Amino acid sequence: MASNTFVSRRRAPGRRRAERRAAAPEGRRTLISPAQLARPRGRAVYWTVFALVTVLFTVAFLGPLYWMVTGGLKTTQEAVQSPPTLFPTSVHTENYSRAWTVMDLSRLLFNTLYYAFGALACQLLFDVTAAYSLSRLRPVFGKAILGMMLATLMIPATVLVVPQYLTVLDMPIVQRNLIDSPWVIWLPSVTNAFNIFLLKRFFDSIPHELLDAAAIDGASPLRTLRSVVLPISRPILGVVSIFAVVGVWKDFLWPMLTLPDPGGQTLNVGIYSLANGVPENVLIAALTIASVPTLIVFLVFQRNIMSGLTAGGIKG
């Protein structure tokens, strides 16, 4: 009898903890307990800190964007004055049309789209096949190859500029100079270890039964990739596509070094090279126009980006 009482006393704390966990609202795990939030002082401190953090991050991220948009609506004197004005005294929307014609943004926009979608095609061709090989074909030293690929993410991009430039200046094997050609943008974009890692992680999450069924039906690995793997990999392919286009769109240093011909420059490099002699308000308007496409891509596909990044995180 005494032993049973002793056992029940030992189990009582664990039972009480289980009862508290069962009675607690499911999914509510925060830094502040619900009991502290129920108090007036705790609620006031929580919402004050939350409002301050939200305002600070909003100003930090949207402040430069707001300054850029409104700077293109100001006069030249107002755009360069210090301290800057928060609101333009008079709105000049003609600055944007002037920037479009003076800086020939239509040509620069076409060049950038050409380079971006060419880089996208190269990445989808080579990165998908590389990730599929590492995930499903299991080559010899596959883990070591993937590890070396991921190790390149630790190297700053500026360190690789000189070796890449010397490589495209005299391309090995073919012995060709790729400067001022689209390949100088397309080929370096293929070596993207992050995209290969994302694709491989998604391919690892595909059930083996699907691939085994395709193999039983006599499908080759290439046919399996084309008919089975790619149709169910649309979320991650969309993410990789967005990253590829945005990566070429926002790049500045590499196109400036490898595309010296004004007729083939990208949007960022073209605006920079034509900035001399252009009023500051017109230049700011041109920069705003150059930023609009990437912002639209993010606002439209932000849900797809998040779902694609987490698509291969859970197996089953």
C-alpha cells in the first residue's frame, strides 16, 4: 500500500505537466506567456515593442524605395537639396517619360530580358540535370561533389570576379573570347550551387515508388526526368526561375566588366554609363523604372517563392 502511494506521488508531477499541456491552447508558443499578455502592463509593453520594431523595419526597407519614387517626381533643385524634402512641392511626372527616352530604356530593357531569360534557360538545363544526377543517379563521389559545390557558397562573389574574367577572356578548350557576347552572362550563371541544392533537396523528397514504377515501365532516367520528375517539380522550378531572372536583373559588376559595348549593355550598366550630363531627378526616375519589374515579380510570386522553398522540406 505504501509503495503504491509512493509511486502515485512520483507520477503526480508528470501527470500535472501533461494536464497543463493538454489544457494549453495548441500552437501558442511565444516568448511571452499568455498569463503575462493577460495583464494590462504586459499587454502594453508587448504592443509598444511590437509597434516600434514594425515601424523601424518598415522605414529601413521602404524608406529608400519611397525616396527613389518621390525623387523622380521632384525638380532638379529639390532632388539635390540638403536636407531632402519629405514630399515633393510640385509633382513632375514628365521626368519618367523623359528618362525613358533620354536614356533609351527600351533598348536596355530588351537587352536585360534577353540576358535574363537566356540565363534562365541555361540554369534549367544544366542545374536540373546536375541536381537530378546527384539525387537519383547516385554517381561515385556524389556527396563529395555536392559538398564542394556548397563550399563555394562560402567564397565571396567578388573574389571570383578575376578568375571568371580570365576564363571568359580566353575560354579553355574552345579558345574563344566571350567578352561582349551573351555567353559571358549565361555561362557563369549556370554555376549556381544554391539552386542545385534546392533542386536536389526537392528531388530527394519525391517518393521512390514513382520512379520505380517508371523504371518498371521501361523508362530511361532521362525519360523519367522529363515525364515524371519535372511535372511534379513546378513549385521549385518556379523558384529557381525567379532567382535566375532576378539575379541577372540586379547584377552590376559582372556586366560592367564584360559588356563594354554600349549597344549590348544591361539596364543597370546602361543607366550608369549614361548618367553623365543627365539631371539627378531624371536619373532617379530611370532607377525607379529599372526597379519596378523585380518588385512586381516579388509581389506577384511571393507566395510561390515561399511554397517552393519549403516544398522539399518534409518527406512523405
